Amino acid sequence: MITGQPLPYFQPLIDTATGRIAGYEALARLRHDDGRIVSAGPLFTDPRTPAHDLLELDRTIRKLALERFRDNPGGFLTLNISPQWIGQLQPNKPLPSLQLLAEIGLAPEQIVFEITELQGDIDQLREVVKRYREAGIRIAIDDFGAGYSMLDRVLALEPDILKLDIQLFRQAASGNGNSGDFVRALALMAEKSGCWIIAEGVETEQELHFALECGARYVQGYLFAKPEENFLPERAVEAQFSALRDHYVSSKLAERAQLAKLRAQLTELFGLLNNWLSTGARPEDLPAHANYPWLLRCFLCDAHGTQISPNYEWQQERWQADPHYLDHNWSWRPYFYQILAEAGEDSRVILSNRYRDATTNQYCMTSGLFIDNSRHLLLVDIDLDAI
């Protein structure tokens, strides 16, 4: 039996394009006799809670949230909906949620149904989602990125919004491990699929910066507002968000200035390396490593991407030649075609995207320049941690 009075709390979603509150997520709470407010969320994952009691709680919270939101001046409301309840619906019967919207008098266009899990009959779920969408309701997928094997089910539902898994998002925003690249890849996939991204659990400026870097359309979290019983004015956090966004832009401009400095250093380095090649290419004659501490290695390829020189790497406080990669062809690497496009008399220094180097397990970029009338390609690998 569930104890406590059910009530909805509301946490705002901030539109990153305007800094204004664009909508709210309705969250289930219980008020106890002593006045304590506790989250009802754990009940939905506790197998000891009777399914009938959960269904009643879910419907009560949903009805109260919709009634409260009906008097809100605008925006949208997201409601969690479990496939567990969808699985109990009878085919071709009216959908209770649509009936409830009509009863309360809310336009479906103001509602987002947030699918909280993707277990169960995907065909039935897809059919119900289709009916919701035909009525004008938008569909969001919660915890996107948490269940990698569920990607096919996400694609099958063709959602309008993807909410990044909060634990994965926080790990990625902290800069630990490979999760940052993984989340960026998920966000890019979402963008190409026409989905908007919601980043929830944003509690720090660093997490906001990462959300913006991922192209999040909406952000949600304690950095701006905790879940509350009442709604906030639309512009309640606009000034705060604007200041944080300006700080983000400033940090990106600083990164751009750093990149411009690196390009200037690379131009200088390529000049020295070109001269070094023409005077015998002895490892001991390479430029002083102290002047370019980010330089991992340099090597020469032919115009087709086949390596024709050893790798020259800084090891044990001196430059050493490593012949292991002679005759390897690197034309399959994305950066090769970036550089190839710039080949010619006015060839310029090109930088690849960031990647993890398989040999050193370091985050790197590769830069290249065609030389000798585009007959040879001079490449250098850059250690990003040293910049």
C-alpha cells in the first residue's frame, strides 16, 4: 500500500535558444502527514509495490499535473509514461491519456510523453506511439544512451526528443574516459535524425557547457531550478542563463585563439621539417622538443597515403626512428581527405578532429601538409594534453 498524498512537482526546461522556460517535467511526489515531501520514483522500480497501486498513483499524478498545467500561460509539459501501462491497453480501444486530455481541456500539442523504458512488445508500443503522435502529442525517449542494445527500438519509435541518460551525461561532462566522445556521437545522431536533445541533471556550469557543446535544445537541472510545487515566471532564469551562455561563448573563443596559436606553430614547424628532410632527415637534427612539447611524432607519406618514412618519436629524452609502420597506408583515415582537398601549390596546414591514439592511448589531432609539389604528405601527431 502506498502511503502519503500524491502530488505533482514541476521542474522547468530551459530553452537554450532564448534562456526562457519553455516547459516543465511533471514529477511524482508524496506528502506525508508530518509535511515531508518525498519522491515517489523509487516505488516505480520496487518490485514489492503492487502493480495496481502503481497504476492508480500514476494516473492520479498525471491528472493532477494536467489540471495544474491547464492554467499555466504556455509552454509544454512532459509526462513519464511506462510501456508497462501501454502493454495493458486493448487494441483499437480509446487511449486513456487522450481521453484525459480532452476531459481536462488541454491541447495535445502542449504535451510530451516521455517513454521511460523500451522493454516489452515493440510493435504494440510503436502502434500506440503512432496514435499519440497523430493526435498531436510529441514523443521523447528517456535515458537515451543507457541501454546500448535498445538503439534499434529507439529508431523504431522515431521520437521527437531524446533525453540523455543522466549518469552517462554527468560522466561525459566531467571529462573522464571515452564517454564524452560517445555522448557527442549520440547527440550528432539525434541531430541528423531531426530530434531535439534534452540534457537533464545539469548542476554545474561545466555540465551546462557540455550540454551546449552537444547541441542540447533544452537543459534541466538544479543549476537553474529544483522541482517545485508551483510554476515559475517564463523569464525567471533568463538573466542567469544569458550570463552562463556568454561565459561558454567566451571559453569557446579562447579555445579558438589557442587553435590559431597552434596553427601558427605548426606552420613554423612544417617549415623546419621540410628543411630537415632536404638536409638528410637525421633524427638528432629534428627541432628541439622543448619548443614543440605537444609533438608526438612526425612521418612522411606519398601522395596516396602510404608511409615512406619511419615514425620519428620523442622517447627517452631523444628523437628515435620507429620503422614498424613503413608501407602502411593511411588514406582510410578521415583527415587524409581533408588534407588531400587542400593539395596544390597553395596547400595549407590542416588539422584533423580530436581522436584517441591507438598506440599511446592519448587524445590527439593529426596535422598535415603536402610538399614537393604535392608528391609527398608530411604528417605530425599532436598530444592534446600537452597544449
